Amino acid sequence: MSGFDRGGGFLADCPARLTVELLADKWSAVVLYGLGEGPVRHGELAELIGGISRKVLTQTLRRLEAHGLIRRHAYAGVPPRVDYELTPLGSTLLEPIRVLTEWARANGDAVLDALDAGSESVSESA
């Protein structure tokens, strides 16, 4: 049984659906994985990830913090310093993200081929 029965999984108010929606965000899994080696400053995380604006990174970090997956540490000083790290709950997502990454590496070309094939059939029928 897949766990996707009509009466159970992924209903609108289901915690599993909330979690999947959180992780389906373009940057959430990347940010979580970027924090996998330990505390990182905002600018370092932006450089590590690449391609994410500081504004979007800040929004993503706030959302992940609100859901208990990361922790923000602010240190007084001049200039002030802020580090981000995974919570124990957030750390439990590293392995599933790693597995999904491996799947993407193994199957990415097939997904792109299917996308290309679909694009060709749409343009042929037009």
C-alpha cells in the first residue's frame, strides 16, 4: 500500500502535506542541506548556495525557523553577527534530501528527455 489512500494522507489540513509543501519550495531543501555541516552566517550561506538573492534567502530562513527546522543565533558586537544552524528536527531531513539528490542525479537526464519529448509533441500538434 502506498500510503496515499483517499481518506488519509495529504489532506489540506494534514501535517504531512504541510511538510511536503514547505520542502517543495524552490530553496528550502537547498538551504537545509547547506546548513548540514554546522552553523553558517547568512552571507556564507548565500555564497555556498549560489543563485539565491539575499532577500529570498532571508524569507526562506525565516520560514524554516518558524517551522522549527533551523535555529537563528544573534551575537552582540560590532558588527553584529548572526549564525543559522539546523535543529535536531531539521537534521532528520538531511538523509531524505540526500536520497532525493541521488535520485535526481541518476534520473535527471531521463526527466529532461521526457520534458523535451513532451515539448516536441506539443509543438507538432499545434
